[in-house]
Amino acid sequence: MAAKYHVGRVPQVSDDVRSLSVIARVIGRLEDFVGALRSAFGTLNHRPSDWGDPLRKTARAGGMVYRGIRDPLVVHFALYEREKEVMVLKLLPLPHSFLDTESK
């Protein structure tokens, strides 16, 4: 199935993926992490407007910033529905998930 939305990411997201993948690898949960990441990006490619909680309007007209959760991840993304564009802004560990080193 072809993607309905163009999904991009800010440079920081690549760093987020790297650091979270290191945590997942060290604790033996890399496969779970990769599966959640693929699932989240699949949702962003096909139906982002069905996922997440709206947080605020974007500075660029017509957009909304959302927070979506796909255990063990929290994904902050901007959705521009008219343009069919998604921009991933931040990738964080879900609190109290296996990726959350702060709550352990």
C-alpha cells in the first residue's frame, strides 16, 4: 500500500533514534524498539490524523502538532493535512517503559 503522506523528520530525530536504539540493544529489546518505530512511522505514512493528541497549532499556517504513543515511544509530530505532510519533531521514551532510564 502506497504512503498517503510524505513523512520527514528534523535532524534531532535521527539522534533520538540512535540513542534509544542503544538503550534497547543493551537491554536486549532492540526488536521490540524497531517494531514500535516501524509501526509508528507506518501510522504516520497512512493515517496520522487518526493518531495522537493535538497539542498546539504550528507556526506555519494550517498545521497542528500532535503527541502519539506507541509503547515504548512517544512521538511528537506536525501534521499539515492539506499538503499531506508530516514532520516528526521529537522521539522520546514512554515514561515507565523499558526505554525510560529516568524512572528506573
